[in-house]
Amino acid sequence: MTDLQHREHAESFGAVAGHYDVARPSYPDALFDEVERLSGRGLRGAVVLDVGAGTGIATRLLAGRGARVTAVEPSAGMAARLHEVSPEVPLVKAGGDELPFHDSTVDLVTYAQAFHWTDPHRSVPEAIRVLRPGGALALWWNLKDRAAPWVAAQEDRLKAALPTYRYSGAVNVVTEPLNAYDLRLGTARLRWERRIDVDTVITDMRSKSYFAVLPAEQREPVLTAERAALLAEFPDGTVTEPYVLELVVAATPA
């Protein structure tokens, strides 16, 4: 993907914020247990910046664990949806490459399904700057488990049909800049699944950047074909989606 395509994809989410909010997968409780374990501190009472917060899926879960969380989101459309759904959540319109916060003021910076949209050579030092000593940067991704044959087949169809489709699970690639800093790194992989109907699967796909950037005449035939393929695989219309959740936590020295 070229830099221009990357920017176009990154800016595509505002128009599909509604689809994103209702159909994207959530995160299991075990994720936040692992964030606490790897960061070495509890979430209750922690000052957290949830960067690239989108419509607030992870933001609300962090708040539910007792964190004092501020959502940070650059997209006007995504931020508007977040505010509509969760008006009580403090919200700042900004991105991770330039955080409008003072030095050494937060305990945790999180990126849920979002860090790969930043320039890590800017976003990592920005996170370190705003973290207090002993704070941590936590990055995680929900990735469909390609060990499931139907998921692998879907991946093959999307690669063939969509010119800018990519699998975004290259955690080692996007986190490589962390190695340049004095950080204590920890990782975890969690497996979980959700059961949803085929319509929700299709709505989720509409929220993906590689669909959002397409004109309707290119997008709709692919989604129609995908709906047919899913119904052939799941005749009762209920899909069990398996996920591998990949987590990286980088803790700063105390």
C-alpha cells in the first residue's frame, strides 16, 4: 500500500462510523486482565488515554474497569458517533502522532485496533512523553483466526477481489520501533469467539477501510458474493467468528 493509499484508508472511517459501532467485535475481559498483569498496575483509578478510540468500543470497557479514560480520536465522524453513544466520556480530537497532553501525566496509553494507522516513529515517543514513570503503552488487535478453514477461504476471496486488501496482523512490524527505547516489553495472545448473524458480518465488512474506500459499484458485488458464500457455509445464518487477540504492552521505567 502506498503512502497515499494508507492516508486514504486511514481517513475513510468517518463515513462508516455507524457500521463500525454496531458490528465491530468487542474484547474479552481476559484482555484487560493481561493489560494489568503486563503493565504491573490495576486499571481502577488509572489515568488512561485511549488513542484512536473510534466509536469508543474499548474506551467504554476501560471505563467499566474503573479507569479514568479520555478518548482521543482524529476522525470527526468517528468522534461524533462516540459522543452520541457515550456523551459522558471525555473526548479530544487528535491523533497519536501528536498528543495534546502534558508530559508525565497519564498511567496508560492504549491503542485498540488502531496503532497501525500511526507513524510509530512519532507515536511511540509521544506516548512515552505523556506517560508517568512506570506507565505503559498497550497495543492490541482482534484478528480473525485463519486456522479456521472458512476464515482462510474468506481471506483468499478478499485478496482476489479487493485491490488494497491486507491482513493487518503484522504486530512485529508495527511494534519494531519499541525496541529503540528503554521499555519492558510483554506480549499475550488470547483466543475467543463471537456468534453473530450473517447481516452483522456484512455490516462489519462495510466498516473496513478496504471496503469504505471503494465506490458502490465495486463494493456491493463483492459484499453480495460474500453474503452468498457465508450462507453456503452457515445455512442457518449464524456465524461463529474465531479470533486471536494479540497484545503488546511496553512499560516505562519506574
